[in-house]
Amino acid sequence: MKNILVFGGAGYIGSHTTYHLKTMGYNPIVADNLIYGHKESIPKGVSFEKVDLASPSQLEALFKKYKFDAVIHFAAFAYVGESVKEPAKYYRNNVVGTINLLDAMLAVNVKNIVFSSTCATYGEPEYTPIDETHPQNPINPYGQSKLMIEKVFADYERAYGLRWIALRYFNAAGAAFGIGESHNPETHLIPLVLRSIMGGGAINVFGTDYGTPDGTCIRDYIHVLDLANAHRLAIEKLGDFTGALNLGTGVGTSVKEIIAVSEKVSGKKCPVNWAARRDGDPARLFATSGKAREALGWIPEKNIEEIISDAWAWENERKF
Ligand code: UDP
């Protein structure tokens, strides 16, 4: 498999995966509507097509222009809070858009897809670490939209022979290749902590009374480069394995620990505002990813210090 369509390849995880694929000798082709993506984050020499999942005719033209061996699908709206306020936007783009993409693929007999899913498909954890058999009861339309697509894939596999792998990410972070995380608005903890350290005002720590050792929430932060590597391995395993895999490190890190590591990496103090809990935040979310190790031979390599020091380098040099 050489020609890989990276849909959403101008976004955070998509652009890192595009760089990684190129480095590994693949020919990635990026499609993106550039609503949230950055054209600057697409590597030089990689073909780019401005395409929106809402347009079946644009999709048809894309699949006529190139002969793709496989598709990696990152293109989704991913703001949990917004999904609660505007579910129609999320179901239209994330669900209907993916069905449009599948239609265009199947029309030209492209049957290989790797999909960005999320730990948000599990909802409130019933136990941790979360494995792939944990019940899936999403608590917001964003998680719901991703779960719906996993179900569509299973049906398309039975009916049309689709080969698919859904990767359920935990907390993506870090940077590589001279690009990094650049969301607008930014809601994620690590970039916000680093910006506070750089003089952007105090970080709001949402909740200090959780039932965790230091009272703050625990998450499983995973380096974007480890995620990129998992996507490449998944491309190589399509056909041998079908289904969903967790991508996490199995190591939980609290909000206070993130702040402490960020202070160590930067050598500066982080101003903190101890704030109230944010709605919908479970106390603990971390994964077992033994299944991904088994199915893909994937082993995450970067620890939290490396994640934060790469993110810190990006925050200091950011170009977009
Ligand atoms: N968080 C925080 N302040 C912020 C942003 C996030 O205390 O400004 C906490 C949030 O409550 C959660 C953790 O940091 O416990 C990670 O949040 P993030 O939004 O990065 O990812 P999520 O786990 O919600 O997908």
C-alpha cells in the first residue's frame, strides 16, 4: 500500500501522520476542508486537495483523480461542548460525512480504511484501565457520532467487504516535525498550561476534589508521534485485523502532575487558578492497549516528559 488518502491531513494528528507516512516511504495525499486544519502543517511535496465531506461530487472527483490503496480518516469536528449545543453539526459532518466518504470509496472499489475514533465512545468509565470490551455508552454527541461510525463499519464489512480499523485515542499531545497542536479555540490541558507558563495568565484547574491521590483528574496522554506510528501500522495490518483498538500508554497522569512536569521542563512557574469541576469530566480515564500491541505490534515510546518537552519546543517556535 503506497498511495494513502489522509482525509483531515491538515489537522493536528492528521498532519503528524502525513509527515510520518512520508518519512516511511509512503505517498500520502492530503484532503481537508481547512475549516480547522492548517495548510502550513502539510509537508512540502505532498499533494493537497481542498475537499469537504459534505460534497459527494467533490469526493467522487477526488477518487477519480487518484488511485488510493487506503484511506485514513481524521476529518471530524471534535469539540465535546460544542457537540452538546450543536448536535446537528456533529452528526452531519462526522456521521453523514463519513458515509459520503465510504460511498465514494466503495464506488471505485477502495475498501481499506483506518479511522480516528476516541475514548469518548466509552462514556463514563465503569472501570479503569479501559479495555476494548468496556461498555460503550457515550455521554455527548461527539462520542456518539464516533460510535455510530464504528457500527457502520461493522455493517459495511459484512455487506461490502470493508476492511477497517478504528483507533480509539486517549489524550493526544506533544509535537514533532516542526509542527504541533494548534486548535482555535484551544481547550486542551497541555498547550494551555504551557501558554500560562509563557505569560498567558493562570491555568484553570477544573476540580481538586476528585477521588484521586492528589484530587485532580487523571488522563492517559499519548504522544502524537506514537499515534502517527499506530496509523501506519494499522494500514499495514488491514485485512489481518478488523475492529477497534485503544491507543493509550496505560499510564495515568493527573492535572497537578502535568503542571509539575511542565514547570520542570520549562524551568518556570505555572500560575494556577484552582477552579470548579468542568461538566462531564470523569475522574480517571486511562487505557489498556495490549490489544493494539498484539494486533499491530505497536508500542508507545514517549513518556510524559518527552510529550511535554516536545510540546514546549513547539509553543516556543510555533508558526501557525
Ligand atoms: N483541564 C483543566 N484545565 C483546562 C483544560 C483541561 O483542568 O483548562 C483538565 C480537564 O478537566 C481534564 C484534563 O485536564 O481532567 C484533560 O482535559 P483535556 O481537555 O485536555 O482533554 P479531555 O480529557 O477532556 O479530552
